[in-house]
Amino acid sequence: MDFGEVIARGTPQEIQTNPKVIEAYLGKGQPMLLEVEDLNVYYGAIHALQGISFSVDQGEIVTLIGANGAGKSTTLRTSPVCSARAGGRAVPR
């Protein structure tokens, strides 16, 4: 089902290889909106973020999950326009 509409019927193998099912799960190959590679952030001598990499494609919903102090807010604050990065790339697409 995709938005309440049945998009495929058949055996599990037929469903797995159905192009409409693949598109519903993986998208249409939407362009990447943001790519972060090997992001490192320091607060003084403290290495707060160490080698974080991820990408966000158009249409994706991305969530950062972690304990208090794990670096979620620091990751979000360290956008392509922020100067707090010590190394790595954050590339808006």
C-alpha cells in the first residue's frame, strides 16, 4: 500500500521486484539536498563530533536520536553556513 492505495499484488518475490513497490520504499531517485562528510567539531580541546557522515535526499524525513550530550544539537547547528566546523564537508545540493 502507498497512501492507502494497493500498488502490488502477488507472491513475496513478485512484490519485492515490483517497480512501484521499490519506488514507494526508496523514492524516485530524488536529488540529494544535503551531504555531510567526515564532520568534526571541537569546543576548545573537546572533540565534540568525530567523523560524522550522512546525506539527506529530497522527500526524506531524517531523525537524529541519541542520549543527552550525544551531539544531536551540535550536528544540526553545524550547517553549511556555520563556521564551527573543524573539518569535513557539509554540501547543500
